[in-house]
Amino acid sequence: MNISELLVKSVLVKSVAEEEQVSILYEGREYTNANLDCTARKLGNALMKLGVKRGDRVILQMPNCSEIFSAFQAIWKIGAVSVPINYQVGMEMKIFDNQDREVPPGQEGEIVLRGPMVMKGCWRQPEATAEIIRNGWLHTVDIGYVDADGYFFIADRKKDIIIKGGENISPRAIEEVLYAHPTVAEAAVIGVKDSVYGEEIKAFVALKPGLSATAEEIREFCRQKLKRFFVPGEVAILPALPKSLVGKILKKELRKL
């Protein structure tokens, strides 16, 4: 068994997602716990020789591969996008506010990266480079937070954040509530211009086959789950939401409606 096989298996065994939430599942031959234990011990010994101590978090890069892998997949928290990375490998990840200051654990901000694997800039676009790389930090345009244990979570894309009455609202948080409605198959939330708040929340949903619901019923469901200020001002019900070839909902198309 090679390290890649071990990592794939570790992702499978840690998965606790419900069946209906699984979009695609890769699978290989069966491994016993003894197989995994044996290979994990070999990997651990190799890392110890590199000076890695108990409790450190490191990443691996396979030969001839551009992808990198966490060597501790099985200890990821559900929903986390990254474990704390050992600074010995030269990579740092933090959460910054709009003034490029680090924020405390639990507070949302922009995810930034620094290290030898970060790009130098945008090809022949100095202005774009200056916008996303400041003081050596790459600004990812992803909004997230880090918890007290150092695990990073993504909340939303910065460009999708709705600014309603001066308050930043994450569409993803509202979308998760919409998906919890028993009739909703697809959901997406965007901000639309509003004369009072600057932006208002608009939700688009597609219903499950054979089921029905009105826009007001869906808004009432949101009122029971969200703060009043976060309830969509409008809900549009469509036969299906526009998607890319890989199935990603295209919010730019929804903004044209």
C-alpha cells in the first residue's frame, strides 16, 4: 500500500455524512485495520526523523503531483477545511479583517496564506497582484474562521457576502436553512439592490419532484430558523437553478433574472 492509498482510505473511514448528502464516492480494495496501522507507523517513523513532534500537523506532497495532502486526515473536524499546519513546512494560514489585522478565534474574516507554495502574483497583472498579495499574504477572497483548536472553516466567498444595512450576511448560512426545508431540492441566495438597506436578501429555490410549497411558506420556515434580519425578503421558485457543467449553481446567472 502506498501513502496515497492510505490517505484515500482515511478520508473514507472518517466520513460520517448521511447517504443523501454524498454526491460521489471513490472506493478501492478493502483494507484491514492492521494494514492501516502498519503503514501509518511507517509514515510516523519517517516524520519523526524529520523532526516532527507529537501533536504537530504536517502536509505531504506526492512525487510528480501538484496536490498536497494532510498527513492527519482522520483527525479533521467535520466541516473543517484545514488542520493546524506545522510552521516547519513554511506555510501559514490566518484570518484577517478588512484592515489586514488578524482576528481572534471564532470571528469571521478573510482567509490568507503565506509561504513558499503561494504564487508570486498574477501574470503580467501588477494591479491584480497588488490587490490580492499584500505584505506577503495571499488574500483568498474566502470568508472563514478558525476555532480554538486551530481548525479552519469556510463560511462563504467574499464576493457573495450580502451587506444589508451595514451588516455582513453570509448567503451560505441562509442556504443551509433552505436546504433543511422538506420540499427544497436546490437553493441559492444572493443580494439585490434595495433603497432602504442597500442590499436585500433574495433566495432562489427549486422544489423536489412531486412536492409543493409557496414562497411565503418557505419564508415562514426561515423565520423559525433565522434572525429576522436574515430572512429573505423575496423567495423565487424555479423549475431548476442554472448550473455549470460540473453541477455548480451559477449565481451570476441568477443575478440576471
